[in-house]
Amino acid sequence: MKFLKQYRIILSIFILVLILVLIRTLSPGNFKYDAVKWAEPSATGSNIINEAQMEAMTGKKLLVDMGTEPVSANRFGNTSVRMEPGSILEKLQIRLIRKNKGPVILYSDNISEAAKLWMILSEMGIKDLYILSGSTTEE
């Protein structure tokens, strides 16, 4: 009995942590998102759009420009934000993307860079997210 009194604080913390771990493990929604579900648009290519498809979209579009040459968002009637690919996961940038009430379109000169960020953002739960493919230069 002396042993239990001596270590009661440590034992109570241990039991509390054990209970929380069991609740987390046995709950039906262990993971918020299913990776297979989020990767499906990438496998089918439905997340890649061209300029015509972007113009046909409804809602307030947000064009996230990560290219070396700035894209003219006014040409498409969008709100455009210039971001470096490494800074897109910063708190302010994520908040801006989440706050948008419409499609978010990622553009980069290197489409693989946009695809990587698309996967990360989609697994974070951001919906209505697309990659703009093709040339965006004015002709």
C-alpha cells in the first residue's frame, strides 16, 4: 500500500494516458481522411484542368501561382496569390486557402511540384483543389 501512495501521481498520469490511447485506438474514426480516397483524383487525372475548364468553374476561384513568371489572374477573372512552393504550408497561407469559398487552382512551371503540393493539401482536407496544366502565357 505504501508503494501505491508513493507513486500515486505517476500512476494516475499513466492510467489517464492509457485511457486516452485506448479511446483513440478503439474509436471508429482513427484517421480523419482516407489516403486512397484523396489520391483517387490524382490517379484518374480529374484534378488536372486546363484554362478552358478553369474559366467554366463557378464560385470564387483562387489561383495559387508558384511559377517563375507571374500569371495574370485578371485574364481569368480570379484572385491570384503568388507563393513560393516551400511557404505554401505556412499557417497564413493555409488559412488563406481554406478561407476561399470556391475552387483553388495550383499553378507551377513544374507540374510535379504542383502535384506534390496538391497531394499534401488534399490530405489536409482541402477540397475543390485542382492543378492548372498547360501554358498560361498570353498570346
